Amino acid sequence: MTAETNPQILNLPVGLSATGTRQEFDSLGKVEVPANHYWGAQTQRSLLHFNIGHDKMPLEVYRAYGYVKKAAAIVNTKAGRLPEWKGKLIEQVADEAITGKLDSEFPLYVWQTGSGTQSNMNMNEVISNRCIQLVGGVLGSQEPIHPNDHVNMGQSSNDTFPTAMHIAAYKMAVEKTIPALIKLRDAIDQKSQQWMGVVKIGRTHLEDATPLTVGQEWSGYVGALDDAIADVKQATEGLLQVAMGGTAVGTGLNSPVGFGEEVAAVLTQLTGFQIKTADNKFTAQGTLDRMVRAHAALKTAAVTLFKIANDMRWLGSGPRTGLMELVFPSNEPGSSIMPGKVNPTQAEAMLMVCIQIMGSDVAVQMGGAEGNFELNAFRPVIISNYLHSALIMADMCDHFRAYMIEGATLNEAQIKSNIDRSVMMVTALSPVIGYDQASVIAHYAIDKDLTLKEAALANGVTEALYDQVVVPINMTQPGSADIKAPASK
């Protein structure tokens, strides 16, 4: 079969039934590879040299790479650099990668070359051999579809891998993470509106403070999530600038003029994302700052989620000796030894997820800082951490919402009891009788174990004045200090 032949494309399902090994080759020589897989020599070398731990390059990267290879093939075919049948065949197989049909062909580990070259070649080799299978050729021959000359035409790992990183990260964020954050925010907002009129005692420094409503307290969580979501959205939008077209060091060597712009335009059509090639390819390839900023936004969202979940588990502590203000769904037994015990497990899981994301951010920061000269060679660890953080945040937000927030109820008896027993309600008296006298009443109530009202009456405050001033709902908004003390006789 010659390169000029326009062969029949066979209708063959993905998969190889061969057993044993077959011989593949690269610039270093021949390598035996499993005969039931499509990958070639460079992939096999990576499996030998970087068989480290259990951390595999995320499949989302390869599916995103499928878009890159398809877009490049479309542009190269349109320009006449690839025969149409070769370009269409590469497109067809790239679609198989995009849809996950070739997932089993991407076995490489995160811990590999920092440029991602081995994963790029893994993709090139798999597409090449799958194309060869579909035209009835000999796998490993690299004919008539060559992994470098055809699948990688006009490209380098140095511009395609970060492009695939950005696409994979953006897709994860906009399709899973951001929607999950928004749904959680909306569920908390619904509870906030529902409980806006329920007065409770606030707490500062873990000590009793003045009243607010449960709805007001939860509106604080809503506002914090609004800010976090806005930050994640903004940082994620930065991923739409990609390195495509810079090839080896950002100069675009071996790619046609305008190649990066044309591929980016096709990527926009294929993905629906507004992808553009970076204005400065040297920045795009020498740094991964946009990935660092995107993960940093996830980290700050994790800080917000940690605060919310931590508040929830404390407010629901009990059921007899804790704060006992919130009641959460009993999802599963909480103890193997204590019958009837139920724990705030969704909150605990959220805290662990947030801790993991915060820790991952350190790895991402360090990887981003290690961009040396014209190439950041810490790409695999950065994209692995980003995708892991974005995925577990999305899943955790969905679970936290469904299994804790939506089923939460109030222990109104406990909340009312706290109001009745609170000493810090004396703050409402302070503008009326003066700070010093209000302080005397507060300490008197604590020392004598009296209610605030009992202590106030024992220290010269009339019942009528007390009942007029110390109204919990009025203390949840400005204006409660407008009441004046009666004139002295």
C-alpha cells in the first residue's frame, strides 16, 4: 500500500484479538509491545521506565487530546498538507478517543517526562495503529499513517500537551465543578430564605454573642459561595487561551503561518468553548500560570466550603450534649460499638476533600514555579492535581447538598432555649442604661446563675423597659438602639 493509495476504510470495532507481543520501533530501536493493544514503542518504554505508584495520567487529558488531534487533522487536510482520506481517518479515530472508546489504550503514569511528551506519543501511536487497522495494514509498520509525520503534523508535545491540559481542565470545571458549587449555593440559599425569621444566638470567639436569624447566618454562607464561584469562573475563563501553534519553544517552528489560530478556531467549533491561541506563546509554554491561578481559585473555594461544613457539624453536634441547633439526615449508623449513634459524615468528608485540595495547591504552585526557560516541565503533576481537585470538589458538593443540606431541619426548642438563657442580650440595654450598668447586669446574671431579665430587674431596670428593649427579633437589624431610657425623677 503506497502513501498515495486511497484505501477502503473498514468497519471494525475498537479492539485487537491478537495474543503475545508484536514488534514496534522508534528512533532508539525496536521494542516488544502487547499485541492486544494499539500503543507503540515510546508508550512501552514509558511503561518500563516510569512504572511508579498507581497514579495514571487522567483519561480526561487523552479525551481532550482527541480534540487537539482532530482539529489539527482538519486544518492540515483543508490546507492540503494531508491527503483527505488520511485526515478523515485521523478525525474518525480521534472521535473514538474523545468519546472514551480508546480509554484502555492510555496506560501511562503521571510520573513521566514533565513535558507530557510520552502521553502525546501514546496518543499519536494509538491513533496511528488504529488507523492502520482500519485500512487493513500491518500494525507497527507506521504506514500509511505515521504517528509523527501525520498524526503529529505541525505540532509538538510542548504546545499540544498544555492545550489538552487547558481543554480538560476547562471542561471539568464548567461541566461539573461550577454547576455543583452553584447547586449547593442555591440549596443553602433556599434554607436561608426559609429560616429568615427564626431568631438564634450568634457566636463570636466561640462565645455567646448577640442575636441574628438562622436565615441571616446562612445568608453569610451564600455570600461566601457567591464570591468563591465568581473567582472560580474568572480563573477558569483564563484557560481558554492555549499554547497551540508554538511548537517546540514558542516560535512555531515546523507549523504553517496561522496554524495555531486555525486549530483554535476548529477547537472552538468542536468543543463549544471559546478557545483562542495565546497572544504570547513563550508565556504559554514557559509557564503554566493560568493553570496555577485556576487551581488557586479551587483552593479558595475549598477554604469557603471548609468553613461552611465545619460550622454545620458543630451546629448539629449532639443530640443531647452539643449545640444541637441543626438536625441532619441520618444517612448511616455512626458507630460499630455505640448503638444509635449518627455522625455528621458528609461534613467530615467535605473537610477531608478541602484539606486534600489545599494540599494539592502546594504541589500545583511548586510545579508552576518550576517553569525553566522556554518550557514548564512539571505539567503532568499540575494537570493531575487540578483534575483531581475539580472532580472531588464537584462530587463532594453534590453529596453534601443532597445528603446533608437539603434534609436539614432546625431544633427550634433548643434555639429558643438559647435565646431565653442568653446573657449577651444585655447588649440591647447598653445604649439605654449605659455600658457600665449593662456590664454589671451581665456579670450579676452569670455569677448568680439568673436569667438576664431576673438580673436586670434586680439591678433597677423596670420590667416594662426590659420588655420594650430586649426584643430578640428587633436585635437582628439596625435601629434597636433608638429607644431612650425614661428621664430620671
